[in-house]
Amino acid sequence: MAYSVKYTGESHQLGGSAKHFVTVYADTTSDMPTPDPAWAAGSELLISENGGQKYLLTNAGAWVKVPNFTKAAEGGDDSGQLDAMIERSITEVNSNAKSVGEYAFYKNSAVNTVDVPSATSIGSYAFYDCTGLTSVNLPSATSVETDAFKGCTSLSNVNLPSMQNVGREAFYGCTAVNTINLPSAISIGSYAFKGCTGLTSVNLPSATSVETYAFDGCTGITSVRLPAANTLGTYAFSYCENIKTADLHAAKSIGAYAFYGCKSLETLIIRTDSLCSGGSTTTLSYTKIKDGEGYVYVPAALVATYKAATIWKSISSQIRALEDYTVDGTTTGALDESKI
């Protein structure tokens, strides 16, 4: 590609209803009329023609050649078409914008990197189906809305250290992501990481809720540790076929089918000092635990309570005290987390 497009960061929002302030770097320009100062002073992006070529007048007041653009926008009146051309051409998003609006880069397969360090929110569908996107750096973002990165199948590098709320289907189907580090996340929305088959590591030390189907079908995950989560929605980790161990420190409610189809799950540790309720007898269906080849470890004082509880009594013979946790046949206890 002989040109690239970058947001300059002059606007307070990228996409949505905000104005697009763009600089286009292209081949050498031909002779163009001197831009009228009035043109550059406004936020419209203007197309002009000279010798069969089309040129863009940027907000910086410079003419640049626009390759392969066939829909002329007279004086910026047809800004919708012009914006579409610009967005299809963008390969790098590097901006000081405070937010990224809804549909800002919707289905723009050319985008490969996003670095917006000041943005605190990412709107719905902002990078939906950006199949060329590989890297995202959003260190200040605290919320990512519905479908924001859904279908970004090449996305592998994600930095979201301040993220608190991950919206519904936010990363659905991002099959190349292998590590999710969300140290500040409080809630993980429904279907947020569903089908992220490349995901092997999840760090959610602050998350208090993991909603319905949040990690459904994440076949690369081998272990889950949730220090703060008190609720797991239905199908939260269903069909995560390679999870062997799940360690839940604060769980008070586990939804039906939460670990359904996790056929490698042999250890479920529940550290809460009261009975974990909710769900149903299907919570552990098609797991090694349900098949009698694994165990649920709970506080010693609650073993009898769990064995008698409706949703747990069908696996009563598989319920043990934390102190009885074993590794390769050796009893180590689960009170010391370093042994797990």
C-alpha cells in the first residue's frame, strides 16, 4: 500500500457522531489550487479533481492524492461516502481521543493496530469484525461496550489494565487472543469471550461477576482462578474442554450448566464460608467430577451441608474438604494455594 491514514487526535471522539479529523499520507500530490482558508477552518473533508485525479483537503489545509477513490464528494456535502472511504483505508489508529464512538471502525479490515492511550470508553461495534486488527493498547479505557471487538479474528495482543466493565459479546470470536489480563475488571458480560479458542490464560483478580456464556467454548483454557467472583452465570465456562481446575474463592452462586461439557474438569475448589447455591444438577454435567473421576473441595465445616444440598447431592461422594486436596495421589491440601 502506497499510503496510510492516521487519526491526528484533534477530536474528542473517534467515530459515532463526532467529526473526523484525519491526515492522509499518500503519493506526491499534483498541482492543486491553493486551499481557501475557509475550507481548512471547517471540519468537512473536501474532495477536488484535477487531471482525472482526486484529492483530499485535510483539516491541516493540505491537498493529498486519494488512491482508488471513485465516489466524488463535492465540497464535502456527501460526507458519509467520504468517511467510508477514509475508514476503509485506515491501517493505524493512533490518537489522543477521549473515547471511541459506536461503529467508529466497523468492519474495517485494514486496521491493524489501535493505540488510544487517553480513551476511557469504547463504544458498541467500534472495531466489530476488524479482521486485520492484531494489537490493541487502551490503558485508560474503563468500559468496552457490546460487540466492540467481536469477530476480530487476528487480534492477539490486548492491553486493558484499567478495564472495569466488559460488555456483552465484546470479544466474541477473537480466536487469536491467547492471554487476557484484566486486573481491574469488575464485571464480565454475557458472551464476552465466547469462542475465543486460542485463549489459554485469564487473569481476573477483581471480577465479581462472570455472566452467561462469558467463556463458552474457550477450548484453550486449562485452569480458572477467580478470587473475587461471587456469581457465575449459566454456561459461563461451558464446553471449555481442557479446563482441569477451577478455584473459586468467593462464589456464592453458580449457574446451571456453568461448567457443562468441561470434560477435563477434575477439580472444583469452592472456598466460600457458606453454601454456594444456585444452578442445578447440570452445573457439572459431562465433567470428570460428574463421572466420578474428580472432586469438589469445600471448607471442612460445610462438607455435610454440601452433600445434603439439592444441587450437590447427586455428586455427594465426590465432595471433600479443602484439606483433602490431592495432587498425583498425594494429599497436599488446598488451603495453600501455591500447591494448586
